[in-house]
Amino acid sequence: MTRYYDVLYFAIAFADINVALRKPTKLSSTFEQYYSTFALDGDRSDRSVHGAFICAQSDSLDNQHSWWVVDLQNVYVINDIDIFGRTDCCPHFLANFDVEIILPTCTCNHWNNLEEGDTINCHYQATGSQRITITCPPNTKGRYVRIKRRDSVYLNICEIEVYGKPVNSLHESGLGSIVSIYACGKIGYGYYGPVLRSSVTKSNIQCTSTCITETACSAAEYDKYTNVCTLKGECLNGTQSSLYPDNDKQVFFIQ
């Protein structure tokens, strides 16, 4: 059973910022040396001052839809997205694609489980353009933003800017107190991740809250009979197999 929780929520205002800048990225494939990271380097142009091409571009492979994705490293309410393409040619390299916002599945390695997550289609772009500005539906939450073509043509992106507000406000704001936590739980399971420390807590909510304050903590494992809270790091094999059945335990992954 998978459950999602909004824990310890307190109202606070944050201005929208570009939450994607220099975050981890992936491409379905890479054409020559046009790496996925070029789309988040803070430069909207398609050429450097020395004339080098500085856009991300996938290869064109048969039977494979081209895509690019960024891990925002936190769950955000995503409002607006700006996408910048080439200005010299090839508008069709930035066309016929969906903009997907993905809230990952409840697991320890989200990159490997994007297809199992909750996906909101924020926008479909049929025609090519040098700049595309998108507004997502209200309260669109996610950790990943994926640009995915509906064909196998090259996908070229010179820069993407994602504007939103953090749900896990503690990580982004640097505040000394918890503003909010977003976590997903697996009831009736334990987790094989490396142990950071253990303590007795009053509830699974307190256990999860303790995890959010620990930089290296990826999951809070709570024993409902002993009230022992065990904080754990990233799983070693990166898959859902890091979970094991245990009716006495509950594990909550920080999203």
C-alpha cells in the first residue's frame, strides 16, 4: 500500500524562482557532445562567446521517442516553464512534444521508476518555436520535469527554466524550523538502506519529521510496536527490491 502525506504544514509565502538551474539531468540519447546539462547552464543562447554549440540534443534513433528530464531534487508546486530553442535553424527539433510533471513512485531510486510515478501532462507543443512559455494547471506538484517527443526526431533544448515553490520548504529555504514535508509511505514494509541512527519517537510522523532534518536521510523506518525510528540513507542497489515485507514496520521516503 502506498500513501502520500503532507506533514507538518505551516503557511508561508515564497516567491517563484528558477528551481531547475544546474540540477541533475538525463537525455534519452546524446548527439555528439551536446550534453543534457547544457539545457540548465543558465545560458539561453545556442552558442558560446567562442562560437561553440551549447544546447542539449538527443540523437535520432528508430523506434525511440526522444526525451530530456531534470530531477529538481525536491517536490515543487510548478507554475511556469520557459523553454528556449535554437535561433539559427531547425525549429522542428523543438516540436511535437509533451511537457510532463512527474511525482515519483514511492521508492529509493526515482530515476529508475519514472514510468511508475504520477504524471501530469502540463502542455503539448505541436509546432516549433524559438521560445515556448508554459503555465501548468494550478497546484501541479512534481519532482521531475520531462520533455518527451511523440516521435524519434532530434530533441534540441538550449535552456529550460522551471518556476515554482518548494513543498519541502526546509531544504530550499534554509530555515531553522520545518515548514513542510512531503513524503510517501509503504505500510507493512521495512527498508534495507544503510542505517544512519535510531531513536524512540512518538509516531511515524515524528519519525519522518526527524528524517527531513538529516541531510543524508532518504527514508524513515518506523516500528509501530517498539516505536523505534531508524533513519536510513540511499539504497545500495537503487531499486524497489530494497523493500522487504514486515507487518510491524512502515517506511517513509522523503520526496
